[in-house]
Amino acid sequence: MNIVLLGAPGAGKGTQASFIKKNFGLIHISTGDIFRENMRSGTELGLMAKKYMDEGRLVPDSVTCDLVRDRLAQDDVKKRGYMLDGFPRNMFQAQELDKFSKVDACIDIDVAVDCLMDRICGRRVCKNCGESYHISMLDGVTVCPGCGGELYQRDDDNPKTVESRLDTYFSQTAYLERYYGDQGKLRKIACGDLGPDEVYQKIKACLLELE
Ligand code: AMP
């Protein structure tokens, strides 16, 4: 099964991806994570991506599409299927993806806009296992409750960049609902006040139907 996870920054795509990975075994591919890994190891790709990420803009499509096409061609993905987190982010990327892979469903994690800024600016991520937490859950603890790794705040999780990331999402990415809706592939998950476990139960029900 191949799925796209759609949702604004802060909607909880990464958190849901780790639940899905544990239970369905799909390979989690986050373009943002790939760019951040490249930034950490100082590659040419990382240096190039950084200037776009710092401004909350999209990295050029040609670069991002090539990267995803290469990753999807690998054996683990072919064998186990994938969930894409953060890709596609505009119509061009969605159309390119359809040229090199078959998407079975788009899970759209729908969270009220006014929650997003607080969620993102309060997010802390584990350097070791990649799990994210909100500071309100941490009670001043600075290490990952799961693995003890060091927690950090992403450079682009600051109010100015977040504003621009949200603009980019609502001007370019949100339209993909329509794209996948027209193909009969959209599964919208209305999150309301639900916590991560309850949201996952809804997603799980969708995925079991698709299997
Ligand atoms: P994310 O971790 O998904 O929030 O992505 C962080 C940043 O990485 C975004 O704000 C973009 O600058 C860049 N990025 C991630 N995925 C893409 C994509 N599919 N296309 C272009 N830029 C991307």
C-alpha cells in the first residue's frame, strides 16, 4: 500500500507516521527529514535546501522530485509500500509522483488553523529517535521520554518562518485535497479536539479498509 499524508505543518503527520509504521510496516519517507539530515551532514543538497527552509519556502521541485523518485525506486519501498510525509506539496509534485508511482490513498489530517502556530512553536524533537513532543507535555524535561536522546527545537519552528510555511501550505498544498478527491483517493480525518491516539484510530480504520 502506498499513501500520501497530507496536512498543514503541525497537523501531526510525523506522529501519525510513526504509529502507522509500527502497525502497518510502511516505509516512512519525509522530505523535510531528508533535507535536515543533509543539512546536518553538510552536503551540497543540505546547503542548498537550508536557504529555502529558513525562509519557509519550498525547495525547487526538480530537486525534490528527483530525490523522491530515487527513494521510491529502492527495494525496501517496493517490498513494503510507503507513506510520504511532506510530499507532494504542490500540483506539479503530485502530477510528477503519479508518473513514477501509484498512490493508493491520500490521508488528509485536518486540524483547525488556530492550533497550528502553538503546536509548531512548542514542538521539541528528539535528535536520536526523531519523536516529537509539545513542551506542555514535557514538564521541563529536556531529554526524550522515549529514548533519553537530546531534544531540540527545529530552526524553522519559529513564529516568522512558521507564518510563511503556513502561507505556503494554504496557497500551494491545500489544493491537493481536490486533486486526490477527484481521483477518489482522499480520506479526510477530522481531528477536532482529538488526541494523537484517537486520530490514529481513525486513520487505522481507513487503512484497514484499503488493505
Ligand atoms: P517539513 O519537515 O515537512 O515541515 O518540511 C520542512 C521544510 O523542508 C519545508 O518548509 C520546505 O522548505 C522543505 N520541504 C519539505 N518537503 C518539501 C517538498 N515536498 N517540496 C519542497 N520543499 C520541501
